[in-house]
Amino acid sequence: MSNHYDYKKLKSCGKDVFISDQVVIKHPNLVSIGNHVVIDFGFYMDTAAELGDYIHIGPYVSVLGGEKGLLIMEHFCTVGSGARLMCVDPAVSGRPDMTWSEAPEYTAMSTSPIHFNPFVSIGPNAVIMPGTTLPIGSMIAAGSVSSQKKGKPWGVYKGNPAEFISYRERAHIIKLAKKLGYNIQD
């Protein structure tokens, strides 16, 4: 038994990538992965995805939205263990008890991409709702729920719903990225 995922299944895959063999990527042909990426065991994703460089996705993270869902993570992003990224919102067109069922005539799903700008960090067990765009350097605290369409760059958010509580130190983070050859403007 191998200890890593079969990278040849992916649309594209950079160098220095580790994906545990204990992950499920339901549509690997819709997934592009950059360089220096780690995806830990227990990860489940049924959406398309574009992952940049220096990404870490912790254990037991799930990304839901089906083939029409999309997750975009730019460079230097992290997702803590147990986080849920919801690229789909069930809109019921029939009986309410049929939401999420396998009976499409009674259930309609609305997909909306999730976009992480560079340096975004998601804490353990946080939930990111459909259509959320997280600005550069933002951080969502553990257990928080974010559905923001606009936020403050380098802002720290906490709670349900996640609310702004402070700012992260940006200068040092940008300096470190420049040492790695990335000139990311904010």
C-alpha cells in the first residue's frame, strides 16, 4: 500500500506535493495543484479546485459542491482540521424533507465558488459558506462560520457569523513570501 495519492489522476500537479492515500478527490480531472502542497488524511472533495503554491489542508477537511462547485485557493493558504468548505447551497424545489436527497426532481442545488486570496488561514472546524471570498491575509478562527462577500484584508474573524476582531501582521508575512520569490501585492 502506497502512502500517497495517485497524482496522475489530477488535471495538473506541481512539484513537492504530498497527498495522503487516505483522501477522496471525487473528480480529480477537475483539480489543479501547485507546488509545495500538503493534503492530509481524511480529506474529502467532490468539487473542481485550483490550488496555488504552499498550501496545507489539514486532516478531515471536506469540500462539497459537486462537479459544478469550485474552490480557488491562491498561494500560502492553510485550512485547519475538520473545516467544512461548502461550495453548494441546497435550494429546495419540492418537499422540504428531500433536501440533499438523491431525487433530483425534488432537490435543486445552487453552487457558488469559494475563493481564498493569498495568505488566508482557516482554523479547525470552521465553516466557509458558498460564494465566500476571503481577502488577502484574512484569518477565520476555529469553529467560526463565514459567508462574507467582502472583508478587510489581513482581518481576523471569529464567531457565528464570523465578525472582524483584529488585524494580522502583514509586513513580516509579505517579507517571507518575497524571500521565496513571490511578489504578492495587497
